[in-house]
Amino acid sequence: MATESPKFILRDKPKKEFAASYDAKAVEEGWYEWWNQQGLFRASSADFISQQQQPCPQKKQPFTMITPPPNVTGYLHIGHALTFSIQDALVRWKRMSGYDVKWIPGTDHAGIGTQSVVEKMLLRERGLSRQDLGREEFIKAIWEWKNKYGNHILQQMRRMGASLDWDSEFFTMDKDRSQAVQNAFIRLFEEGLIYRDTRLVNWCCALETVISDIEVDYKDISGRTLIPLAGRREPVEFGVLHKFSYKVADPTPSTPTEITVSTTRIETMLGDCAVAIHPDDERYKSLHGKFVWHPILNKKIPIICDESLVDMEFGTGAVKITPAHDPNDYACARRHNLPIESIFDKTGRLNENCGIPELMGLDRFDVRDKIIDQLRKVGSYKGRDDKHVMRIAVCSRSGDIIEPLIQPQWYVDCKQLAKIARNQVDNGTMSIVPAQFVQDWYNWLDNIQDWCISRQLWWGHEIPAYKIKLNDTQKTDQVDQELWVVGCDQQQANTKAVKLLKDRGYSENDEDVLDTWFSSGLLPLSALGWKGNKGEEIPARYPIQIMETGFDILFFWLARMAMLTNHFTNGKAPFETIYLHAMIRDAQGRKMSKSLGNVIDPLHVIEGVSLQQMKENLLHSNLPEREIETSTRNLEEEFSNGIPPCGTDSLRFALVQYTQQSRQINLDISTVIQTSHFCNKLWNLFKFGLQRLQQRSDLEFDSNALIRNTGKLSLVNRYILSRMADAVCKCQSGFNEFKLFDVTDTLRRFIVNDVCDVYVEFSKSILNDPDIEEQEKISTLQILHACMDTSLRLAHPIMPFLTEVNLAYIMLSLAVW
């Protein structure tokens, strides 16, 4: 905690007056700038420990944290406020405990998210697509967006009171981080851990890129439902189960003449390559090894037996196999060596593999009725069920329906990397708090799939891989196998290509970019200045002491950080402790979503905002018009009177108090408002105490000397000192055990119940009674001072502004400024 206050805060109070009531805006104004100017957030010596040496006794022990870098897709929301409130409380507590703290700030380029919002902005404001602009101009537009919103995010961090070491600020696409990413990819490729393969992926046809599992939302459909999709005039029908049949080829009197199957995606039947049955199903025993005729394409496809895929009790017990557009069918096709051909292109339109020339180029959803018509003509369509319960996968960025698609991509071989990260938690090298998430860690790493790290975007780290081409017309089997080289630039790649093909080769760069999680996965090293060069020393501050974030990215970020950084440090774990907090939802338990209008800007809680202003902000967002209308109605219901100004300290305290909820926080703004009343209670305590202390400026206030001499104190004075000691122990334990909600609970009980409701009332009777001995009054004043001083120290990590101001007033009142 700082021991001085900015002069301008107090220049209007020459008589050292204490304001009548708590005013968050007045209390918080100017402090952050002063703290930062004084260098109070900087690590005193960033590299005073070598890898081989332990801290010298006379030097502070290091404590290093990295803030999860917010995406530059827009402003921070209340979820970010929770993260910064928890982390700043830990950081300030560590500083007060004598550690040399380095808390590193940064922002993330968020490839798919940022590209998506900028595309929507360009379309809305200028009527242009990224293709209209071209890659170079589009990237320039994104950098403009990043500079605008990235800078605003940094200001929001400051307004939250986050005591970050701004000299260490990073952006995941700045020069140093880009160099680390490039070198890491090259090294992993050369070591055989990065490879290229063609597999089934989650594909967004609107964005024309593969997306990760975390970017897929799921909607449950209970029956026929019309869902509007971006770029389409008419909504698309879901929740309908279509039935159609295949004629059995060369039937005999003992075999069925046809097999009926069901599907919710009738448009994919043009890509069917087999019909699967269960080997034990008596109905189809006679069809083992037989074939059926495709009803539209008039080609034979096999009947296969697959007990893993087929449930005899579901439907007809027969399943159509479309391996290029369904994950389960894809796995089945790999087991049976079936042909895998996609009938859709990257935009979701039928390609030449569909087998019907007149349907080529049509959208996947537009061909549904045409296919049903053709099935009816040949007598194969058997009807529909409009009450089918299903789940659909939706791209969280574009709102488009996910299309499983076969595409060549870059992958990281994760098996051995995952085993190391798992064992580090198992043997205690890394700990996970709360412990309930340890089993989740094990389950994911035990069943890990290789990581698809390429994205078909324009914004992001370009993959330093180059495909080898022949510089003449002569072909070789080697080149037909699709050879790739890696390099820091085109010249280095060409040199490798020429060497590999004996002067007959050159290279073309891969236009894809890397998954955002790849660059952020290197942050425990790259945020500390690591460039990824071979033979480079591990940064002195590695590993990170605490990695604090939401539990929802335990796998997508934390596990990948562990896997990557373990590899480049020869198995040295990146964190000592992983500390996970819950996800914030609204008061009704709904997920925070822009489409629901319940996403809260922390500055709106801190400074207050009217309902009208919240509505106007929606009009300037990237939301579709129909979602703006829905969001407006939800705002009117949720925040009918807007949000009153609560201040940073109130918001931080309320959010930290909520952390007792381990998986879901249902945030009610009224709780934050109530916390501002607690701030006012603390303010009134100091108002009362300072008036009494100012009357006895002749006294010395040595709390330690007083506490050592408790034998002469009255029972009530000994009682409050015991309560104070208990509060200190519980707060210390709360911080050490990552139970910050215990800290807030202890503070409330001590300050409100013990000090304000009991001791203040007791002290009034002592100080105002002329018959009480002078020594008893002096002891009471000294203990009142000790209660105020201790309350400030305990509350400061969570409520830095209010506690700093009160400290300044105490110092002024006691003439120690």
C-alpha cells in the first residue's frame, strides 16, 4: 500500500476535513495515475534470479503473474472485471507481504473473433466485404480497430484499479511475440510434433474457416423450428426427421426389398457411400455383404455391419453413412475403408461430387426441397416427423450452422505433451484450485485429440510453412506426396526447397494463419521476453507462480500452455498454481450474451449509466437488427432504472465476494449497490475515528506497543483486539488458500459487526464520560486507531481506492504526512 497521496487529492481540504458521506467518484479520482507515476506497480528487479540460483536473503522473493489477455474484439465486460478484481487482490496482497511482484498486462489479437467483428462493421458502415477490400487493406482496417478498442481495454484495466506493470505490456501479434510464435512452429515441425493431415473439421461456411470446439455453440431443438441465418432471406427448418428408402440390389425371396433410413439432413444423402446395420439385428441378417441402390444417383453402395454406430432399438435400425459430413459417419468410414468425398465446397454449396449437374452451386439448405421432390418421384420418400428432438451446432462468431468438412490442416501431436502436463498435476508439481477441476484436467488430457492449429483467416500469425513446387514440368513421386518446408521467410524456404529437390524446386507460402490459442499458449515464456531461439535460456521469472482465469478455458488455454511451454523448457511446469474462478451469469442464471442484452460493461457499474444510454449503445453495436430489438426489451426488464454509480471498490468487493460459487455466479447488480453501503459504513467509521484522533494530536499511536501490553486493558478492549487478531488470521488464510470470499466475509463481520456495531458504541461511552480515567480513554483511542489501521490493511487488496484515501486522512490528522 502506498504511503503517500497525490497532493491534488487533498489540496481542497486545508483543514483536513472529512467528507460527510462516501462519494466513490471523489474518492477514486487521481489515485491510479499517481500510483503508476510513482512506479509502485513495477517489479523492483525483474531478473535478479538466475535459473541456477535461489533468491538472495536480502532480496525480495519474486511473484509473477500474467493476466489472461482480453480479446481486442471490443470492450471489457463484467467477466473481465471479475478476473481483474481477483488477480489485483492477490497481487496487492503479495506486494504488502514483501514480494517483488511483476504482473504482466497484455491483449490478444483473437484471430477469428476480431476478423468477424471487423467484417460485420465494414458491411454495416461501408457495405463492403473483406474480399472487396483485399487482404492488405482489410488487415489495415483490423489494425485500426485494434488500436481503437485495444487502447480502450487498457483504460478499462486502469479504471478497475489493476496494478499492472505497464512497462511489460504485450500484444500477441507484436514483434517479440510474433518471433516466438514463428520459432516455436518451426522447431515443433522439425521435431515431428507438427504435421499436416486431411481430416473432418468444424467448418464455418460464412467465415470460410475451420473453428475450434470452444467457438461452437449448441442449440437444442424440440421439434420443427425455423431459424433465421445471416445472409438468407428465409429461415431454415430444423427439428424434422426425413425418412427415405434404398432398394436392395439383387434381392432374394428371403431378403427385404428395401431398407428405410432417417435423417435430419436430407441434403447430405447425395454423399452417402453405405448403409450400416447392427450385426446382431435379426431383421437384416440376410443382407450381410449385400448392396443397395442409391435412389437418386443410381449407384450401388454396400451394406456394412457396425455395432459401434448402429443402435438396433432406434428408428429402423439402419443408418445412412455420409462420412464427409458427419463425425460419427467419418469414424465408421475409417473403420471400414469407405470412400470419403465431400459434396459441399467451402461456402456450403454443392460441388461436382454431388453427382447431379443441375444442383451444383446451390446452397446446402436450398437443395432440400429439390432432393425430396426427386425422392418422391422414384417412390423412395417415406415421410417426415416434425417432432424430432435434436441439437444443432452453430458458429458463435457468425451464427451460421457448422458444416463438418474434410479439409487439409496443420496439427500438433499432443499425446506425449499431454502426458507430461497430466503427470505434473498428479505428482503435485502443479496444483489446481479448486481441486474439483483436477479430474476434469485428467479426463481431457487422457482422451486428448491432436490439436488443429491452422485457420483459414486473414488476421493472425501467418504459418511459416511453404509448399514445395517444381520449377519444371517433370514430376516425381516425391513431389506428388505434397512436401512442405518451414522457414522464417520465403528466401529461407526456397533455399530448403532447392536443396531438397536438387535445384529443381521452389516454394509457395501457406496463406493460412495459426489458431489464436497457439500464440497465447506460449505466453508463460513469450510474455517474459522469450523469443523461441534454439539454445535460448529460460527467462529468470519462469515459471509463473499463479495462473488465474475462468474454468471454461482450462483445456483450451491452460492445458495448451502447459503442453507447449513444458516442451520448450524440458519439462519445467509453467505454473505453480492454477486458480480457477466461476463463470458470471445474470441474476436469472442466463449466460451473458449480447443477443440477450445482459452483457454488462464494468464502467457502467462503476460510473453509472441510464437505461437510455444502454439502449443507444446497442444501436452502435454489431448486433443484427432483430437481436437489437430483443436486447432492448431485455434491458428494459433487467435495468428499468439504469445502473446507479457504485464505484470501483464496490464492484471489486462484490465480485470477489461471489467467488464462493465455484461454477456459476449469478450476478445481481443490487448486490454491488449493497456493497457501496458497506463502503459508506467504512467511511463513517473513519469519519468518527478521525474526529476523536484529531482532538488528541498529542498522543502517539503505536499499535504494536499497545498490543504487547494487553494485560492492563479492560475486557472490552481485549475483546476487540482478539477479534482483530482473528480477522487478520482469517484474511491471511483466505489469501493463502485462494478463498477470497472468506476474506470479504471476514472483513464485513469485523468492520461492521465487531468495530462499528460494538466497539464504536463502547468507545463513545468511554470517551464522553468525564468520570472515566484518562489512561482508559487513551487506550481506547489507541485501540480505535489500531482497528482503523488494520481494517485498511486488510481491505486494501480488494478496495484499494477507499483504503488509500482513508490512510491519507489518518496521516494528515496525526501530522505524519
